[in-house]
Amino acid sequence: MLAETLRPCRSVLYIPGSRERALEKARDLPADAIIFDLEDAVAAEEKPAARALLAQVLGAHDYGGRIRIVRINGLDTEWGRADVAAFVGAGIDAILIPKVSSPADLDAVAALIPDTPLWAMMETPLGMLNAAAIAAHPRLAGMVMGTNDLAKDLNTRFRPDREPLLTGLGLCLLAAKAYGRIIVDGVYNAFKDEEGLRGECAQGRDMGFDGKTLIHPAQLAIANDAFAPSEAEIDLARRQIAAFEEAEAAGQGVAVVDGRIVENLHVVTARKTIARSEAIAAMAN
């Protein structure tokens, strides 16, 4: 099962499953996807009530074209199995499993909820080492970088360039791209630091991530802009396609645009750019 790679996933907002007002407001936010969180964002004593509230809200309300993902508690906790059971047949878009370290973690959840795509939180050192096997799982649709937990386990220090995390980020990116899975970058914790967020979004975009997880609605506009094709990129893509088609019609296999060679591989990328921009525009309508 390949991921729906053209479905925009620029901004993936965490919403606590225990906060009814936040769940209501999320229906009008310009997020491409929402992670309804029953794990880290919910206190232990609130988890059963949060689960019931979230199941009721998702069953009663429409979130439009937004991807609806429920992050459960791990099956090694007292809440995990009940979390999964609450959303069997609920019509959500995915179950997000925390701390996935091997395909066995996916197997365990897959056996409990047969018809719902699975996403994996990639946030442990073992998960980094097993990224390819995890990405190859037939039920997996997406991967989410859990950079806070990964940094904790690695005992790294914060750096704006995220150099200590680049090996893990790269391993997961390679795995996701090899198997056609969606992959989104980790959160940026300083939600009032717009320039810092913009820089980290640019880094993730340039690395190849499909989007970024976010902790506050104020971060949505920056992520949506960063992970969307720019007008210049769209214009170049159109000109590359046109030039290559003209060259092909003349019996040539190579075109030149802005002094640069354009081959078929560049046209494939250009067509993806156009398709992504059209998918984003369709969501806005």
C-alpha cells in the first residue's frame, strides 16, 4: 500500500484529545492534517475521558479534507488497546503508533484494527536503525519524526542546524522515499520564534520531507508556505515541460531552459511540482 503522495501534508498539527474547544476550533484551521493526540498531550488521569471525547467528536463532526490521524498510547501501556478499539470502524485516516522500533510494533496494532492505515512515530535509536524494515511494512502509510524523544535518547544538545539529528532524519527519509511513504518532520518547540521555524521548515523541505508537525496554530502559515511550490518553481516547471515536449517533437531527447539541461528526469520532477500545486489549490476550494 503506497501512500497518497499527492495529498498535501505540509502542516500536521497536534491537537490534545482532551481539549474539546481545541477539537472544535481545529475544524476551521488551515492544516493539511491533524494528529489528535491521546498520548503525550493528555495526562494519565484524563486518558479514558479524552478517548471517549475524541471518539464522539470525530464521529459527529466533519474535518473537511484534512487528514485525521489519531495518536494512540503504546500497547505496552494500560490505555493502548482501548485506544485502538475505540476507533475500529470509525473512518479515520490513520492510527499513529508511538515509539515504533521494529515492524513487530506495527504488526501488533495491525492485528487489532484491520482496515485503517498505520503511521509510525520515528523517535527511538532502534527505530532509526530499523527504518527501512518499518517503511516496508504493508500497512504503513506515513512516518512522523519524533525529534524531541530522539534527541533525549541520543543525549544531544540543541543546535539550530540540527546536526546531531541529521543521521536519523536521513535514514528515515531514505526509507520513506524507497517505499513511497509520507514522511513529516519533527516539531519546532519555540512556537513564537517565527524565523527559527521558517529556517527549520526550509531545512526539512530541502531535505525532502513532505511537511512538518506543529504544536501551535500560529505555526501553520509558515509551514504551509515553506512546503508548497513557490510561484517561481511552478513557472520553471511549466517551462521545463513545454521545452522538453518541444524538443521531443523535434526528435531530440534534451532541452535547455535558463541555460540548464532539461532531461526526462527533470520533467518527472516538474510534473510532480505542478501536481502538488494543483492538489494544494484544490484543498483551498
